[in-house]
Amino acid sequence: MKLGTNQITTTQMIALLSSALIAVGIFTLPRNLALKVGTPDLWISTLIGGIFSYITCLIIVSLCLRFKQLTFFQFNKLIVGKWIGTLLSVGFIGYALMIGSFEIRSMGELTQFYLLEETPITVIVISMYWVAIYLLTSGINPIARLIEMLTPLTICIFVIVILLGLEVFELDNLRPVLGLGITPVLKGLTPTFLTFSGTEFLLVFIAMMQKPKEAKKVALIGLAIPVSIYILAVVVITGGLSVERMKHQKWPTFALIQEYEYRGVLFERFESLFLVVWLIQMFLTYVVCHYVAAKGVATLTRLSYKKASYMLLAAVYFICLIPSDLNQLEKMGTLIGWTSFAFSFLVPALLLLIAWMRGLKLDDEQRSSA
Amino acid sequence: MMSKGVVRKFSLCMVVLLCLSGCWDSSDIENIGFAIGFGIDPGDDEQAPIQLTTQVASTKKQGGQAATAQQGKLFQNITLKGNSMQDILRSLALQLPYPVFTDHLETIVINEDTASDYDLFILLDQMLRDNVTRSSPAVLLTKQTAGDVLDVNIEGEITSRYINNFFENESSTMKILPQKRLGEVTANLIAGTSVILPSVTKGKNTVRLDGAGVIRAKDNKLAGFLTDNEVEGINWLSGNGEGGLLNYKDEKGNTIIYEIQHYKAKPKPHYQNGKLSFDVQITAQGWITEDWSLTSNNLSENYIAKLERLAGDEVVKIMEGTMEKLQQDFKTDVVQFYDSFRIAYPRDYQKMKKDWDTYFANADVQYDVEIKIVNTGDLVKEGRLK
């Protein structure tokens, strides 16, 4: 396909959805899960959470397919009217900005803690923004291409680094399965679902797909990849560290990687490798968020997309510096999680219901007649 | 001829490049001290109750030549007193002109007095919090001064690394406990279970692994030491060993050596009406690698069966000895019976985990050992009488 078009292929879409989902959760989910669940059944929670996310994806897909080639920002007005629609759009833009800032800030905190102790966090954060804006200003096509190129690579390295943790794996740490019944598993659904925020971006991206009919396939594969990575990570971490220790480790994923050492291979330790790959992934997630927000602003106002993305840069920078410490950052994460629940489940479900009741549908024939 | 715009852009790029070369966190490797080992001892006064020996690898070359002052010494030990680990580590700055990094830490040796006075969790706190210390260093105990142990100078070796390398021998003998990494110790401390740490002693110019120390869960303090032979029992009971030898005698008093290729230990818990018992099932497979009996035919099935039975009896004896010490003297479960119980009775374990060591100490233990000899080596003795 040609550079500069505004459409993305199915493969690109799958890569985009997976990398939007693999983000800071890979560091925070294991501990949050362990705290809530407390038994070795963490992986079951993750699996159920993944299935639930798939259902929400299906809702989003069927909603978007009713309004072909229109983004969320455009079709919500058709369903609920101008005012509520604008309100929803503004909320969605704010949410995308928040999640982007959250990812960038978490990225900064972790980089500072593990890699660049003396470097001011603003420097880490700003250097990330600059690279991002260079990519962002040219629109969706280069973004999708970059993601398509990087995601397979990062996923491979993720999987390898996590699998290497099998050296310290003990199956007994995962047993017994459902020892205390199903209740602990259900408690784990909240953090899991909050981690899988990112599916709601489909609301915007399906409109740009070359073959929107394949959106269901995208939802399935694009969700299956990150969910299986999360399950793999949770299983290996539980086996390697034990649930008790996961509760007491701020970043269990990193603790697992610090636990093993391979002598006589190319690398002895894998922390840096993992962090590098993870930074790429965080960057991609951030770019997706920023793109969605800029697209929204451009749709709502008369600003061009390019100008909007430059302006949002400032907003993102300020939002990301609001939390003063890690605890507040974590609170922000929870807030994002609940907002995500609203935008990936409640809003699409309601919109779909209203659209269905009012019989609203916009396909190609209507469009040409309109 | 380049246009003005291109020149301008080009020089701008060059200026930006300048920024790239400077890294906030760069430090030259020649100017870093790498802490390879820690030795924790009691300090003698109240103001400074902890004495920390830091073993720093020598990376410095002086005047273009390797340091010759102490021939063949690859490390430098610095012993300082203080009231907290971090404080002592920072005091190193007064003695060592380059900053000390702990991300290559290999070994932590703790003196027995410190271990019986302090909660182990407190002693390890700094290392667990620190962002560069990994959870892979081995934790050991010693009956001597930890600083002295680290001071042993073995030619061409850094003592801490030397000690850590002992654990590579795990498959040669049952008298070595598996390496206990800092991370694993943490897991035990957090889960509130007792933990066993290998112990190290220094000879004149050597160091050796020598039994193990038991840290009880009640207060995370040292309960006592086990000997080499009792460690053998621990390995049989926990199933964590990598193999090694079983040394026993046939009924005529001839020495037999059985080499374990692999073995499994399975404690089966039973819990009824508040009564806890364990059925320990051991299965092992291995070779006969030395047999002092001159009169036996080692190809005869009867003979092999007899050796297998005798080996099984010996293993039971070893385990009973260790178990008695664990249950009566120390009252601690360091053979991970809690794991099998947790898996079999998850709900009961939730209630019992606080006083698990007491339950363990009062449990009945039965043994069921099955030893298999799959090979008797290259030599065939036909069992002729002298």
C-alpha cells in the first residue's frame, strides 16, 4: 500500500491492538493480582479477564461496523445527539491523554529506578515525547507500519526472557488449583480487567481499516496475543517467586528476571534486554494513545491533526507530572482502569443499544445518497 | 555547492549530537568498585552493633602494572562498623575513592552471633530494597567471623566467588545443600516458613562448606547448626539435592558406595482429627561405584536385591537422625513439608500456617524407601571364596 494513505491493513491492526494492550501492566499486574487473589490461581483470573475483554471487543466491533468509516468521535453524535456526543468525545480524548501520560510516567519512573538513577525524570520523559511527535505528525500510516515492524520483535523477546525464568520455576508454587474455591479468582478479575484497557481504541481504529469486515478477526487475534503473554508471565512468575513473594515485590516481573543467571551464553543477565524491549512497547502504546487524542481534537475542532498533536504534547507533559509519587501514580492507574471500563464496555454497549433501538445504520448506499 | 539551508540543518544536527554524547549516569568502569561479597558480623559496641566486611574486586591497575603490593590478591576487604547496612556502605566512601556497586554481589556470609541476635529480614532489608542488588547472591552462615572467612586468600580467586562456586558441585555429594539465593530466602521470610542456610568455615588457607544453619520461622533467628551428615538427611527428605553418594556397609561390614543418579522425595501428608502425619516416599536410581566385598557375585539378582534393601535401611536411618534433630531440638520445618501439606489441605493450611513449625514438630513420620541399582560398573566379581 502507498505511503500517506489513511488506511491500515488487518495485520497492522492486529499488531496495533496487541501493542496497545501490552504496556505497564506487565510490571504491575502480577503484584496487584497476587494481592487480590492470594492463591496460586492468578492465571485463571487472567484468562477469565481476557475472555471478558473479548466480549467487550465484540460489542465495540459490531457498533463500529454499523457506522462504516466513521470514528467514535463522528458517530456518537449520530446516536446520542450533538451535546452528549461532544461530551463523550471530550471524555474519550481526556481518557486517551491520561492513559498516554500514565504510560510515559511509569516508563520514566522505572527507567529512573533501574537504569538512570541520576537523570531527571523530565529528561527521560521529554526525549520520549520528541521521538513520538516526530512519528505522530505524519499520521496513522507510519505509526501502523512501525508498530507492525516492532511488535513481533518485542513479543518474541518478551516471551524468551520470560521463558528463561523457567530456570527457577517450581510447579509446587502453582498448586493447588482452586484450593480455596472460586472466590479468590473472582476477586482477581478487577485488576485483570483494568490491565486490559486499550481495547476501546478500536472505536477509532476500525474506521481506518482497509477491510472492516475482518475486525472480528482482529479483535480475536489482537487480544489473544497479549492475553497469552500475560498468562505466560503470570504463570512463570508465580512458579518462580511464589504468590507470597509476589505480594511483597514492587515489580515481580523484574524480580523474576533478577532471580536467574545464565553463564556461558551471550547474555548472563537479561534485565537490560527486557527493559529495552519494554521501553519500545511503552513507546508504541503511548503513540497510539496520543494519536487517538489528536484525532479526536482534530475532529471536534477546526484544528488540523498536525497542530492538534503538537498542542496535546504540552497537555500530556503536564498530566504526566501530576502524580507526585508512586502511590499517586498507582491511584491514577486505578482511575484509568475504571474509566477504561466505562469506555470499553458501558459506553459502547449503551450506544449499541440505542443505535439498535433507533435502527441507526450507515452503510455505503446511505452514504452515497446522503 | 550546498545551499544555505542544508548547511544550517547540518550544523544543527551536529550541535544536537553534542548532547547525545553526555550521559547523566555514565561512570567509567575503571572508576567503579564492584562489591562481590558481604560478611556480616556483630560490632562490639552499642552505637555500632553491625560490622560489615565488603569484598571489593580489584579492577584498578596502578601505574600501568597490576597491583603488586599483595601478590596474587584479586580483592580488597574493607571492614566497617555501623548501625545500618546502608550507612556502612556509604561510609565506604571515606575509605575507597571510587563508588561501590553491588550489582555483581555473589555471596553474603552471616556470622552465627549476628544471626541469633537479629531477625534475618532486618539484615537483608537493605539488599532487598536496593535497586541494583540482584536476588541471585547466595546466603550462607558461618560459626567464625564472617570477615575472616572472606579474608582467606586463595591464589587467583576471589573468596566470595570461590564460595559461591561450591554449589556447582551439588551433584557430586549429598552433603552440599542447594544454593540458597537471596530471593529464595526472601520468599521463605515472607511466607513465614523456616529456612536452612549452608554454612561455611575457613581452614588455614582454605574455605569449605560445612553443614548448615537453621533459621526458625518464629523470629527469623538462628536455631542451631546441622552437621554434614545431617545435611545429607535434609537432602534426602526435601528431595532438593542433585544426587551424590550413599555410603553404607553390607552385613559383613564391607563398605559399599552407591551413587545416586536421581532420586525423588514425596512427603504425603495425612491430617485427621487434628492429628498430622507424613508418609515420606523416597525412590532413587543409581549405580554401585565401589564395593569392598571380595566374595560376592555382583551379577546375581539376589545380591543386588540385598544391596538395595540395605541401602534403603541406611537412608531411613539417615533421615530419622535428621528428623529427630529437626523435630525435637529445633522444632522447625526446613524440609518443605509445608508445601505438600499446603497443596493437599489448602484450607487447613491457612489456619495452621502461623504455628506450622509446632505442628511439624509433633507430626508422625513414616518412611518408605525404594532404592534401585541399575548398574554395578565395569568390574565383575564372580563371588569365589578365598
